[in-house]
Amino acid sequence: MTATRSNHGGAGIDPETETAVVSHDWETDTSLSTTIVSTVASLSGRDPAELDRLYDRIDPDSLETLFEPANGSTSRNGGRVSFRFDAYSITVHASGTVVVTRAG
């Protein structure tokens, strides 16, 4: 996951607006699920263990399979999946961008 508290090119975590835009890094051992849970935890100021279980909302393995690079290196060109997790709306884009906003 690449995210900072300041806004650099649209990426960042802003607890005041309860919005985050992060980029999942497919080149690391960090799973997409971990990126999502870590982002929500950072945004909400809570420990990841205090959050709802991600797999109660979406199958993390299927989500990973949908968006991981094809053949290990070819990025996916399009598509997105949106779902609710904890008190947030999550949208995962094929590019690896994850957008998290407080659900209304």
C-alpha cells in the first residue's frame, strides 16, 4: 500500500474528511485485503482487530484474483468492485487504486 497523510497526486488518507485514496502495490507480499483493512484502520483511528471481518463482506481471495496482474506482470485494464466494510464504502479499481469513504 502506498499512502501518506498528506495529499500527493490524489493519494492519501484524510481522517478529517474520512476519505482515503491509496494505491495497492502488487510487487510486494502485502495482500489486497491487508491494504484495505490497513487503510480503513488508519482512516478510522482503530486497530485492525477492532474492525468487522472483511470476509463477512466479500471473499478476499476472489477479490485478489480479480485484480492481481495477469501472468504475474500484466496489469488489468479495467473494472472495479464496490462494497461496504465496517462503516465505509470501498471501491477497488483494476489499477490497484483503493478508494475508501465514510458510508452515509
